[in-house]
Amino acid sequence: MLFRRYTESFKNPVWTKIIVFSLILFFIRLSDSIISFWAPNQIQASLGNPIIMGAIISFQSVVGLSADLIFPRLLKSARARQLVFWAIMVSGLTSFFLTAGTFKPLIAIFIVAMTLWGIYYELMGFASFQFIGGTVPAQMRAGAWAFSGIFLNLAYFLGPFVASALLSRGFFVTQGTIVIFLICALLLLTFTRKMRDAPMTVNFLDLNPWLEFKHWLTLSEHIWPIIIISLVLGFIDSTFYTVGTVWTEKLSLANPWGVWFLPLYLLPSICLGIPLARWSISRGKKRLSEKYLALAGIILAAIAISDKVPWLLLIIGLSSSALAVCYPLLGGVYSDVIGRMGSQKKDMIGLTNSVVNLSYIIWPTFAGIITASVGERMTFAYLGVGVFVTALILLFVTPKKLKLPQEEIKSWSH
């Protein structure tokens, strides 16, 4: 009966589109997760300097932030299907330049690879918000984000294992596998008409990064609570993928179960995706996301109690479960706002993506400084306290409804 209830929920034609999009997303993200594992190792092995490697990798987020300033105008009439197509192409080029770097380990080659990689991320970000904001009804958006999150997190969960096996067989095998996954995504995109799009038109005379930045400032004055939540989530994510990556390796040497520290950050989003996908909620998503963020923060702070691996894994599993609920709720809020933006929705998508890039640019350095002073475990504990306090304040100051300056937004198209 339970299985029947779940399958009945997915008979809605909108779910067919969501499922197809999520499958395409899975193959693209699986390719990207291989690149994410491959790139830092390849750059450091080629250049022999972890500082230069870190600077080159962070350049990707700088490119992403820059792209956010021009993409809202450049991609103003682009639809999800077109954006996904170009994301596939750019991801393939990224892997080709990484392969080229094995033969000519030049900084310039790796910079080109990171530039392409940053553009790829922005294309996928725009595509996801464009698809869910333009295709999925408001009451289903949190569920759609949760469902697509299953495939996204599964891809990044499997990626390191797949990448490790592939790289042991050589760069050409790795490159070939990435291309195969991208072709699978391209075939799904080609043979489905669920995301039929209008032709894309571009007017390069409209490009004005300063004007776009002013639009962001205007929007930020009205949606600042969800921008703060996005920044905090970005801080958490970047901590896991910098400090957490190093700590996972250390824990695995002390205890065989320590290798699960980083995977447990992703696993709850995979396990909770289906239940959350059935969660139809059209109101109160902001406050609910803040409550789960506060819960995640207070649980994460409890990591300071003990350094025993079972305790650490329990804390990460519980806090990540709260975050697994917070992410789709926040995605639903953004999708609701984007849906109210009309023809100017790309400005909001650009702002949304820029917040993530900004968090990855500014936080890893601070996380590194904190870790150097107090160690990995207390870095996560302090982060948990900061997350809890921020979420608690937001619960008291967030307005019930985020009101947009509709008349001013309409004038942006002129």
C-alpha cells in the first residue's frame, strides 16, 4: 500500500518532466563529480604546489561570479533545454583541457579548464531554476527540488568511488567515461520533448554588468533573508569539501569507519528525497527552512562533545538530515520568487547563483584559518554555533512575505 501511494503521486504529468530532467541531471552531475575529484589531484600532481592548486581551483568560482553578472542578459530568452545542452558541451570541453594538462602541465591550460568549469556550473544553475520555476507548480516545487536532489547527491556520492577506479586505469579511460555519461545525458535531452524551447536570441549590446549588479542590489533589499540562508548553506558546503575532505582522510586512518564522514554529508539527501518529494507545501517554506537550519546548526555544534568516530558520524548524519530538508525548502522559496519575476527571472537566477559562488570564494580561507587554530573538529563545532545563532535571528526578523518591487522590475525590460 505504501509503495502504491508513492507511485500514485508520480502519475502527475509534471512528474514525468521532473523525472526526465532528474535523469539528465544525474548523468551530467556524475561526469562533473568525476571532474571534481580529478581536477585538484591532477593540478597538484602536475604543478607540485598545493597553494597554486587552491588558487586555480578557486578561480572557477570567480569566473562563476563574473558570469552571473552577464548571463541574465546574455541568456534572457534561453530555456532550460538549451542551457542543459550547452552545459553538456562545456563540461566535455573542461575534461578535454584537463586531459591536455597531463601532457602539457601549464597553468594557462588549467586556467582555461577552470574558466570552462565555472561557466558549466552557471549554465546548470540557470537551467535548474529555469526548469523548476517555469514548469513546476508552486506547491510542488519543494518536492521537485528534493527529488532532483536525490539524483544530484547520488552522483556526487558515487563520483569519488568511480573517479578513483577510473584514474587508476589512466586519463584516457577517465576522459572516455566522462564523454559516455555526457552522451547519455545528450541522448535523453535529444529524444525527449518534455522541455521544448523557443529559439535563443542574444543581443550583446544589452550586456551591462554594472546594471545587473544594481538589479541585484535592488532584489537583495527585498529577499535578504533567503540570501543569508544561501550564504550559510554555502559556508557549510565549502567547509565539508575543504576541511571535511582532509579530515575524512585523517579519520579513515584512525578508524575504518572514518571514511564515511564526507559521504554521510550527502547520504541523507538521497534517502530523504522521495518522502520530501511528496511533501506538498506552498506556504511557510521560509520559516520552516530556517527552523531546520537552526536544528542542523545546534546538532553540528554537538560535535565538540567527543572525538570518537561513531559520535562524529552520528552528528554528521543527523545534522545533514536537517540540511536535507532545508535545501529543497529554500529551493522552493527561490522558485516561487523567480516565478513572480516574469521576463526578468534570469536576474534572480543570476543573483541566486552568485551567492553560492561568493560563499565559495570567501569562506574556505576563513575555514582554513580557524582549522589552523583549533583543528578540524572544533571548526565544525564553531560553524554549528554560528549557523544556529544566524538561523535563530532570522526566525525573529524574517518578514512573512517577500515583496518584490514589481513596477521597478518591469522597467528593467525597457
